[in-house]
Amino acid sequence: MESLNKQQLILLALLVSFVTSIATGIVTVSLMDQAPAGITQTINRVVEKTIERVVQAPAQPAAVVTKEVIVTEEDLITAAIEKNAKSIVKIEMILASQTTGSFAGLGVVVSADGVIVGDNANFVTPDVNYVYVGKFADGKSFPLAVVFTEEKSRIVIFRAVIDNKEKHNFATVALGDSDLLKLGQTIVGLSGANQFTAAVGVVSSFDMRDEPTAEGATTTEKVRRTIETTIAAKDFITGGPLLNTAGEVVAIKVAGGDMSYVPINLIKKILPDSNAAN
């Protein structure tokens, strides 16, 4: 230290002060005022290079923030109901000589052009004395024409009769796979004559039958003809859909059994070809 001249001592002091100021945020200017111009320029260059290195330092990788979202069975049930409520049709049966009729049952819209599935036990078909009218969730009403009925599956298929000048896109349900249902699986039933109601239960049993693998075939396979649930009969009107918690229709309520439903896979087989894939 004794061999250092005054200029060197000032430079050393400035460097120590500079390093200290980086840590404390205090910039010392009193010594800078006493330093020669050459030393001041050197210090300034050191500061500039330091700042440049700090600015050009690579950014730290962004932290990944994960948020756990818990979806309860209640959430799935309410979502399934909301998803299908607009696709349920209230069907009235009206005498041809009258303008008003009586509630006959429910139907489910399975195609955007107005194909509807219901329970054939509720309707007199064919009968020229009666007219069927579908009242849809959007408030509109359309006459319904019977397209097909089948005693074995107890299903009737209607099509909404729309004026050629009128365009209407019907809200449809999503058809599930009833063969995937399991005993004890949660299901949701939609019903209601005056207002829609919902009931929750589980699959309690399957009515399995041996049926030919194809028309005229000698081989047979096990087929689910009906699905039984724990939903009480008083909570259901025939023609109403049975949903899984994914919001898919897996069966239709039919008469003949207090808690019986026709599996949707059987219904798919008799739907018009254009709707079979829905």
C-alpha cells in the first residue's frame, strides 16, 4: 500500500466504492469528483460493460403453474342434463277434427332434420283420425309423421313435417354405446309432462336374450333387450331418455316394465341410414 501513489489510491478506492454500491444501491460520487478524467472514463466503461452483461443475460425459464381441477359426479350429472334438455320433445295426440289435444309422451331428437324416437305404446298408428304434434324446447311446434314402428323393440320413429320454405336445425342428442354399460353405473333419466324433471339412479340388471346373428342365421349371440335401473317408475314418462354421465343417450324408456329401457344400440339398427351414425 505504501508504494501506491495518490492516483492509484484514488482508483483503488473508487473500485471498492463501486463494488459496494452494487450491493447497497448507493452510488458514491464524492470520490469521482476528485478523480482525473482518465480514471473516470475507465470506471464508466466498466459500469457500461457490467450493465450490458446484465441486460444480455439469458432470461430464466418460465415457471410452469399447474392447477388441479376437481370434477365431481354432481358436475357430470348437471352437465349431462343441460346438454340434452333442448333435444327432448313433448308429443301431443290431437283428433283430426279438433285443434287441441292431450299429452301422449316424450320423444328424443336424433337428427338435425327432425327424426324423433319415442315409445310406440303411447300412439295409435296408423290412424287417420289422429294428428301428432311435437312441441320443441325452443317453443316451436311441428306436425309429426310416423316413419316406422317396431313391436319387438317397442319403438316408434317420427319425422317433423316442415314447410319447404322454412329452414330449421333441430338440436340433437349424442347416442352412446349401451353395450358399454356396467352394473352399478350411474345413469340419469329425463322426463316430465308439464316441466322437465330429472332422476338419478344406477344400472341394476340387463335382460339378455339369445338372438340370431343375422336374419336367417342359425348362430346366435347374447343381446341386451332391456336395461333395468333403480329409477322409480313414478319418476319417468315413456319416451324419455336415459343418459350416462358423459351426456350420451344410452336407452329410451318404454312401457311394459316399471324400470325398463330399450338399449340405444337396438334403436340404432332401425333408425334411417342417415341417422345411424349420430
